[in-house]
Amino acid sequence: MKRLIYFVIGFIIWFLLTWPISDGIIQWQIVFAGVIAAGITAVLFHEILPKEHHIFISPTRVFWFILYIPVFFYYVLIANLDVVYRALHPKMPIKPGIVKIKTDLKTESGITALANSITLTPGTLTVDLTDDGYLYIHWINVTSTDTDQATQKIAARFEWFIKKIFE
């Protein structure tokens, strides 16, 4: 049953990504390729995909996810501009280092989403995760090595939304 669900989801994603490219015309070659790609994906990845897939059934979680997307892109844009400034500045004002942050997230999906959000934001990279809820982050410009302050500057803006979505 789980493979069938992943197959259907994979095929829908494939169809939504390829249909506009084909000028809105449904071609059997695209449908066939989608069935093959979705089938292979469902067979190969059903064991490593999140166990909490049922949480997205909730309309409130979908609502918070939709709200999270522009917030995430806003912070990615701001971080991009900051990295560009640092790269183009004649003195290159960087102070790289690894800081420890604390997360209150409990689910694997939530922690993974937070780690990925941090990594996808330019200037930060999730390096490690401990069993007791700490993440080690490589930061391009360390302004504080205090765990609480680093958590506020790096993760708090994402964690609030991710908690609403995944927990």
C-alpha cells in the first residue's frame, strides 16, 4: 500500500512538472515515462522516505507549509545578499566557524526539514546532529558562540514554522 501511495504521488509530481513543458498536450510518451519513473522511485525509495507521511493530510499543516515557503525564500534571499556582500567586499569580512544550536523538534522529518532549511540558506551549513537535539552548524560569520544566541540567529526563524508543520 505504501508503495502505491508513493507511486501515485510520484506520478502526480512527474505529470505536474512535465505537462506545462509539453504545451498542455498529454502525450503517451510522457505518461509512460512518468509511470516508469514513479514506479522505480516507489520501489527504490519507499523504505527511506519519512515514516510520518500521514501528517500532510491535515489541512492546517498544509496551510503552515504554504506560509513557510515564502518565509523560507525571503531568508534565503537575504542570506544570498549577505554572502554576495561579503564576497565582493575588499576586506572580505568573514569569521567562519562551527557553532552549536539547540532544537526542540522531536520528529525525524521536522529535524531533517530544519537541517535542510539551514543548509539551503547561504552562509550556513548543517554539519552534524546529536541524539540530544543539538545541531552543529558551519557559519560564515560567527557573531556569537553562545548556543542560545546562535539558535536565535540561525534556526528560530525556521523552527517555529517547522514545528507547526511536522509536530
